[in-house]
Amino acid sequence: MFLWLGRRTSQGLRWCAFAMMPMTVAGVLYVVILRNESFVHDFATFYLIGALAMAGGLGLEGLLARFDGRFQSVASRVLATLAVAGLFVWLGASAVSRAESLRSPFSVLDAEKSEPPGFIPALGRYLGRAFPRGTTILCNFASNDSLDYYSQRDVLNNLMTPADWKAFTADAHTPLGGIIWLGAEHAAEVAASLPPGETCEVTLEGYRFALWRAKTR
């Protein structure tokens, strides 16, 4: 509103509006059109940060300009200054708190529960030692490409049911292996439906897994 009201009297405000427009359009379109990506990726709204920061600064300037015209006494000016300083402190504290909440590590087994620090690298390196190069590893949890990086193997994740595993084990052209988190739903059914091969149970960082190596043809 401040930009709209001052667009004819201030060249600076017009330039600010021109600068904010592409950032606003890009951010709003991303959030509105690509709603699924915006839900999955928390950083989607970051595209609006530039425009929101400029709008907040302009709004604060407009508010101070109105206060300056209405309050002439020293006491009122001091109170206004303290209020603005307190607002900045509150905004800074809120920003730090929100940023720290986004710092939480990704969980591969249960998105609602935190996992020990270093669990994903440890699990990935274990898979790299357990399976030779060229092996495709199936798993029944959401590794989100993180295990591919630490294991240096191809990891196919989120195979939650026996039917999901059968789609890859029925006619495999590459060496296959698998790791099943035994705390997941349908884990017992998946383990029971595996083709012939070597299966053993391992415990990593307190989590029980079934490790499967397909029988070589």
C-alpha cells in the first residue's frame, strides 16, 4: 500500500516496486503452481525473501514517517524509537529460532523421529562395505539419495511392500542386494518374500535390519 500511495511522488519508490515485482512474481508462482514441490521443499518460500525484506523496510519507513508527523514531543519520539528497536530484536530472535528449526537433520527411517547424529553416513558406509561395486541395493525406507552418496552404490528406496520388491527382483540384470528396516510396516512380509539368497540380521545404532544378498546365477 505504501508503494501504491507513493508511486507518483517518489521515484525511489517506483524503482523499489520494479525491483520487487520479478521476485514477487517468481516466488508466488512457484508456491501457487508447484504446490507439491513447495510442500516437500521448505526452501520454496525463500524465493520471496528479497521482496518481503524490501516490503518490510518500506513499511517500517512509512510507519516512522507517520509517527514523525504526529508525535512532536521528546518522550513520544523516545518511545517510538524503543518500540522500533524492540521490534528489530523480536524479528531477529524469531528469524534465528525459525532458522534453527529448519536445521534439523533428515531422517531416513521415520520422518517423525530424530535419528542419532552420523547415522546416515554410518549406514551408507556399511552398505558400501557389505555389497560389492555394481550391486543395486533395495531398501524399504526413504533414503532420499543420501545412501547413494555414502555407500557409492545405487540404492532404490521406498520399496515398502513385497510387490514393490518383486518388481525389481523378478528379472534383475545386475547384482542385487537389499536392506530391510525391521521396524517398518510390512517388513516381515518383505523379508519372507525375498528370492533365494543369503539373509542375516544386523543392528546399527540400535536399529535392527535384515541384510539380503541375492543368489548369484
